[in-house]
Amino acid sequence: MNRKLGLLLLALGSISLSHAQKKPIDHSVYDNWKSISRPEISKSGKYIYYSIMPQEGDALSILSDAKKNQILSVPRASDLQLSENEKFLATLIKPLFQETRQAKIKKKKPEEMPKDSLLIFDLTNEVSIKYPQVKSYKLPKKGNDYLAFLSEITPIAKQDSSKSKNSKKEKPVQTLSILNLASKDTTNIPKVDTYSWSENGKYLVYSIKGPEKDSLNESGLFIMDMKDKKPKKISAGKGTYKQLTFDDQEQQLSFLADKTPEKSLLKDYKLYYYTNKQDSAIVLADQQSSGIPKNWSVSGDGSITYSKSGKRLYFGLAPIPRVKDTTLVEFEHAKVDIWHWQDDYLQPMQLVNLKRDQSRSYTAVLHTQGNRQVLPLSDDTFNRINLTPEADNEWALATSDKDYRIETQWSGGSRSDIYAVSTLTGKNKLVTKSNAGYAMLSPKGEYIIYFNRDNGSWNSFHIPSEKTVQLNDGLAVSFVDEENDVPAAPGPYGIAGWTTDGKHVFINDRYDVWKLSLDGKHKINLSQGLGRKNQIVYRIQNLYRQDDPRIGFNEIDESKNIYLTGFNKITKENGLYKLGKNDISPLWSGPFTYRMLSADEKLNTLIYTKEDYVHSPDLYVLEDFKTETRLTDINPQQANYNWGTAELINWTTPRGFKAEGILYKPEDFDPNKKYPIIAYFYETLSDGLYTYQAPAPTPSRLNIPYFVSNGYLVFTPDIRYEDGYPGRSAEEYINSGMLHLARNNAWVDSTKMGIQGQSWGGYQVAHLITRTDMYAAAWSGAPVVNMTSAYGGIRWGTGMSRQFQYENTQSRIGKSLWEARDLYIENSPLFFMDKVNTPVAIMHNDQDGAVPWYQGIEFFTALRRLNKPVWLLNYNGDDHNLMQRQNRKDIQIREAQFFDHFLKGKPAANWIKKGVKATEKGIDWGLETE
């Protein structure tokens, strides 16, 4: 009996030891942690292809069948495409990561850097061919016979005995290769600049850029009929050819061309037109064309679009720009920005958007049949214009924010006047003025649908009759954000799609989907109110393939089954559902997150990724909505590490508000131990309960899996805000949540609690440590600490004033500085820094495009003046959220060292103990401990 007991104890001890031997995650694991990218299933469902991406290094792309049988594995593949007949797979292959890295280290010139190659795999014969030095490739959307690609080919030098061995090497020539996919024969055309296929692959059009002195007249635009593969020059002359556009029937071709000298400051684009009945392309529109406004011309930056019938051609116009006087001596003239109080936009915003504004174009139309007169549809009054998908309908949607641009400085969102514009006459009809919300043109062009944020209504304007109806009139349910907690009026839950006849629109409320007729007469709750009843958020999931490139919206065919995703707001579980006449039946539902859903044409096979906190988002295949098969195992190494668990925590705040958050525990959690705990927060995070979080160097957020694996508890509480009191709201939820955990669980060490936040979270960290001493350490990334100075600051990334954030959005004061001076001060941690007793590390970078980094400096210098322990990290040249991976890796190490020291009592790293002097920068990073 004792012997058996001893063996049992030995076995249990071995199991426990095996469990304990799992390693904690360290900073070396990041690069090799992988994710699924761009999974695709073929139209027939026969093939599935996807890429497995490490965080840093070489990707691996896989082609398999739906039965998990691998057909092809391609290292470093990028931009995989399957021909329409599913007989050929094409992909670029990137150079080796280490090869590119070494080239960067050696500071090689762009032309000397390693180049992509092209691989074409024949699925019938299971053979592949490769081509080196490839810049791009194109498959016709519906063609199956040919593929074209641009590469650099070095001509074979002619033998010349009279020349020395040191004669100049031949330079590579950019060459267009046309590959016959079946025979593998290629036709090479040197000196090609641009190229494009017609949709069915019947024609290939390309431009040749000849030498500077083009004595042989090589330059021009050519078209090749793939029946005989004979090129035909349709436009002569050296220049820039762009927007090579065929109509849907492949009978008409239009393009833009500028044939002015290459160094000319003023370009003169013309719109050209060609059919196979012509010898060459003709000019349809230029600066002198009838209908083009004075001092305007064809824009080289506008897009070209044919209507579905090919009878209308849309293109861009723009004012002829002023150019610099190149005779002026630059150093003798001032360089100055003039800020004017009546400018539409602040000067920094103008500078950020300079290139966009210089390339802005305005839509015009001409009819390819008839007199072909240019009809401008918009000018600089309008900020956008939208056509129907077919673009053959009379009416277009146009909006103008011209009278409301200045107020965006403090409102954030822009109001607009909404118009219907006739593509036949150019005249417009006013739909509504000063609308705060967005508008859409119905697919058939009879109605304009718009959301009015001021009263939370959805409206339909019938263009022919000019009558407006409120679509949600008489419905008790709200169609605006019911959880809105910013001063601005709540926004909508959005449009879910349109019926195929274009007479009904699907609109979301908080939980359900509604089908509303555009004439306002019919209102049907598509999900039968079951979403609100069960607190499940239902949304239409269109699994059907949309192969028509003109359809850029969710078209719902009610003759087919309708599928819905469902998110349970109580349990946080996700599912896929099928809509019935009287019910909604689950196809699957559970404690997972599903992403990247797609299906074959007949919906026999679905692919998707599935994840929770414990399981990496692998790719799955579902047959007939019944049999699920896991296709990948992208992170098997996770099994070697001490991972963690995630659970939902509920509590009541001091003021009686129901609250929730996520608690993450180590996999080897022992309730008999005490654990340090870190709260990480932003606004609301609990809906991500079943979201996987890969160990990764973050932009400055808390690396949750790292800390959990290394023996920390991590808590992410949701925060609900009260207008005017964002700081107090943070106290209400974060502090009470942490105290709830500490008072009800002996395994929480209440003396070793920390907080971490980035951006808005960083502000809340700064506020909390001025109000309580309950935290032993704090980390604040890119925070605002002085709302009075930040209110007048600039978001340098966009050039926008920051005033809108305080008056209307995230910072939630709800009034201007002069209306609520006391609230700005109350919510500014800077004025209460004398109350801080918590060691705090700040990250704020000198190229922060969202929060002026002087906020971090004010934070640091205030605490330094008060002789409080504080550190400031400025990652030189980096942004609000760290963008450079080496900096992301560095901050992970420092965050771990900081919290390990203050929450675990480990020795302080040198940067914590004594900093790093400027004289030691780049020599010593201060990461060692003495």
C-alpha cells in the first residue's frame, strides 16, 4: 500500500514538475511568432492558399486543397493570384530577409538592392518556372492564357575586340515580358514604362519610353491584340502615359498623356480615346475643349471610369496651377508660412495635405456618342462626388463642406450640404443643408440616403420628386450609439447593405438589422428583435462571392440564405447564424473569435481563422457547415512557454455602476501565492475576452502575454465616462476594479499594484497617480498632462487643432477652455503633481504626431522640480505610437525592468538607477544591472 502511494506521489510530482518546467516568455521570442495573412479559397473550393508571416523574417506561403493536402510551399511569396480557370498560381518572391538586411547595412543604392523574382506554378502538371529581377506582374481578371510582367534584363554585350576589358557594362533595361501560360513561351518588349490588360485578356496596352533623343521614334503607347500578338502604335511621342482604361466591352480605350518636356514645371495632360476602328488615338479633351472652365485643364491625377454601357466617360479636371519663378534666387527670399484667421484650414493642416491638394481633381463627364462635349459635374465647392456602380444613371451624389470648414477646428467632424447632381445637365438639387452625418447614393441612383446626427434619424431623399422621408420614423428603437459617452452627438451603427433591386436598405441598430424601404412605407426587423432580446449583436455576413468589380457595397440577395454573425454582449462569445423566417439558428457559436471568413461559390466550403486567448488564430476549413478541420498550426512553440488564461470580472463601482473587465492569470497560477498586478486600460477592452494576443514588441501598450507569462496578473477594466470629468471617471472604474480584486482575492498583492497606459491611457495614468498612492509603479505613454496647453496644440500628423478633442470627442470636457476653465484645470494632472508619490516612467517621442511631446516634458520637469522619481524616454524621430521595430523591442525590455524592480523587487537596471548621459548615447543603453 505504501509502495503504491509512493509511486502515485512520484507520478504526481513528475506531472507537476513537467508543468512547472514551462519557460516564461522572454524578449527573444517575438520575431518568430507567426500570424495568418490573406487566406483565400478558390471559386470552385478546390484550392486554399495563404501566407504564414513571422513578425520579422521570411514568410511562407502555402497552397493546399480543402482536405489539408499541401500542394505547394513557397518561401517569401507575396501577392499570390490564381488564374480564373484555377490552372495557374502566380506570385512574387521577396529576397531573403537577411540578404536585404545586409544590403541595408552596406548602404547599397536602390538599384543595387536585392530584387523580387516571379514564380508561376502550373497546377495541372505541378511544375513551376521562375523569373528574376521582377518589378511587377499582372494577370487579366478573367483571362487564362497570358501573364505579363516587368523585369530588368541586361542586354548581352556585343563582342568587340577593339575595346578594352574595362569597357562599360550594359545597364539593365526595363522589359515587359508576355508569358503564354500553357506553352511557357515569352515575348519580350524592352523599354516599357507602364502596362495594363483588358478585363478578359483580349488586349494588352503598354507604353514605351525611348531614349532622351528618340531619333528612332520608339516612344509611344501600343496596343496588342492577343489573337495575333501584333503591336500597334496608337499614340506617338515621348511622355507620361497613365490611367490606361478599357470599357466593360473591351471596345473602347481611354488614357491620359502628357507629352511636354520631362523637366517642364507645368504639365499638359490630355484625355485620349481609341477604338480598333481608328488608326490612332484621338484627343477627346484638353485645355481648349468646349465645356472646360477657363484656366482649367484635364487633371493628370484624376481617375478615368467608363459607365457600364460604355456611353459615358468620367475623368478629372483641375485648375491650372501656378508655378514657381525659377529665375528667383532662393536665398534672397523669405520662407514663411502665413496663418490667416479666415483660412478654411489651419496652415499646418494645409501643409500636411499639400500634395493631396495639389493633386485634387474634380469630376467631369463626356458622352462617347454624340458631340462629346465636356460637362463638369463638380468644382472646388464640392469635397466629394459619387456615382452609381453602373454610372449610367442620371444622378450623382455631391457634398460640400465649404461653409463649415473653419468650425472643424473645434467640432472635429465636418457638416456638409448634400446635393444630387445631374450627369446630363450638370445642374444640382439641394437635398439638405448643414448635415452632420454621412450620405450615400442608392445603387440605382433614385435616392440619396443620409444620416442626421443632430436628431439621430435616417432619411431618404427621392431625387425625381424631391421628397424626403424619415426611414426610422415611428420606430421606438434607437439607431445611434446607445453607449456614447463623449460630448458629441452619437453616431449611427451603419448601413449593412442593399437589396439587389436597390429599393431597400439594411440598417443596423445596436443589436439587430432592419430592412427599410426607401419610400419609407415598409419597416421590417430582419433579425426579428432577437438580438436586443438576447443581447446578441447580429450583423449581416455576406459569404457570397462578389466578382463584379463595379459592386463596391454589400448586395444582399434575398432569394438566397442570409447569414449573420452574432456577438453575445454578456458572455463575449461569437458565432455564425442562419436567418430563418421565424428564427435565427446557430451554425456555430462559442468562446472564440472568428475572422477572415470566406467561401467558395456554392458555399460548400468555408475558411476562417479561429482564436481565443489561449489558442493562436489558426486557419480552419468547414465543410457543409458541419465538419471543421484545422489547416494550420502556426505557433507550436507556444506549448513550451508558460502561457495564461483570461476571465471576465464583474463588479459594482462606488457610485453603483455595473462594471466589467478582463483578468489575465499565468498558466501556472497558484491561488496560495501572492502576485503583483498591473492594470492596463484605454476605454473599453472587455469585448476582446476571446482575442489572442501574440507576444510582440508593442507601440507602447502593455505586452500582456509577456507579463502574464512572467508571473504577473494583468487586469484590463472597462471605463465609462461622464462629460466634463474624464479623470474622475477613470478613478471610478480603474481604482474600484483593482480594489475589488485585491479585497476579494488573497492571491492579489495589494502592495504591488502597477498601472500602464498609452495615449489616452497614458493621460489616465497621469491623473490617477495625482489622486491615489495605491500604485507602487506607473508607466505613462504619450500622455496629456496639461489640458490648458494641449487644448491649443496641434496634432502634427494631421495638422489639426486639438480643440475638437476636448470640446467634442475623447478628452470629454464638452466645452471650450473659456467656458469651463475650472474643468480643464481639474482634469489636468500637471496642477496636482505635488500629490504624486508613485514612481513613474514616461514615454514621449519628439515626432509625436498626435500629442505634442512637450506634454511629456511638462510632466517630467514638474516631477523633477518636486524631487519625485520620474524617467522620460524619447525615442528619437519616432511617432505617437512607436513605429520603428527596434524601438518597440527596446521599450519592452525597459517596461519589464521597470515593473520587475518596483513590483518584484529585482535590482534596478542602470537606466533606472542613474540614467544614460548624452556622452554615452549609442554606446551604453543602460540595460545592465551593476
